[in-house]
Amino acid sequence: MLLRRILTIFALATIAAAATTTPVMAAPAGGVEAMATSTCNKWISYNGADVPAYGSNVNCSLRRGNVNSAVFQLQVTMNVCYDLVLAIQGVYPLTADSNFGPSTEKALRAVQVSAGTTSDGVYGPNTRKAMLHQGSNGGWPCKRVP
């Protein structure tokens, strides 16, 4: 009985450690396809929502280190559509400063979990399709876009 408890505790500790460890050189979700996307550099109204884009292409990505208006829109969207998720993570309100730093990555990972997609801290086509985006009418309703 004691051995079983020790093994259970060890297994839970291993799972918790693996869930919080991020490989330094991990490939983004979607593998090579996600790595080939352009970096979002602005935002556009797309299917009734404000979405990060590269030109008119919404198949772009954002990650830690990016600084531009696409990051700003992602930060605003997460504040508007995922306020409770961010509050639980201790990052609400997320500062909308156009800088994709550690707080934005932490917030995005929580949003990705909430949206049911891979929690890799990278905004790309899979995350765009899974998460809610701020409506183009200034906020609500938040909506998913293809």
C-alpha cells in the first residue's frame, strides 16, 4: 500500500513537471507547416472579428519577441474574450503594449488550453481557428473564425 502511494506521488510529480517544462528548441504546433507561416504584422477585420494578419493573410504566426500591432490585437482579444481564464492565471488585465513577452505567452498558453488546442505559446492558424476573437464591432460577441 505504501509503495503504491509513493509510485502514485512520483507519477503525479512527473506529469506536473512535464506539463510545466518547455523545450528550448520545440517546434511550434503544426510542425513544418506552422514554421512556414509569415509573422503577423498587423490586424484586419476577418469574418466579423479582429484577427492578426500578414497583409490580408490570416495564416500567420506570433511568438515571444514579436512587437507589432498584431500582438496588440491578440492582447486586446484575450482581455475581452478570455478575462476569466487570464484572471485565473494572474495575468488579467493583460497589458496591451504590442510586445509579445512572458505575460502574453503565459496568457496565450492558458487560452490555448481553454480553446482545446495545443498549448505551445505560439499563435498560428490552429490557435486562430480554435480561440474566440474580439468582434469587429468593438468587442462582443467574441467569435471563432475559420
